Amino acid sequence: MADERISMPSSQGGLVRYYNEYKSKIQIKPIHVVAFAIAVIALELLIRIF
């Protein structure tokens, strides 16, 4: 039973490259997202303290 394998057709197995089809005009770096999340957390902590 271990020798039974399911093989995918040779048409890339349903994989689609979406990044080639659409390019956003707004580019946000991951470090900016992390910094924004930290700033929101710090702001919420300050609001709860005062």
C-alpha cells in the first residue's frame, strides 16, 4: 500500500504566480508594518496608564 502514489499532471499542479499578474503601486516594507504595530501597542499602553 505504501507504493501507491498519486501523480499530478504536468501542468504545474495548479500553481499560479499571482505576483506576475498584478503589481501594486503602494509598496510597504515589512519593517514598517512591525514598527507601526509596536507604535500602536505602545500608544495603547500609554492610554491605559493615564
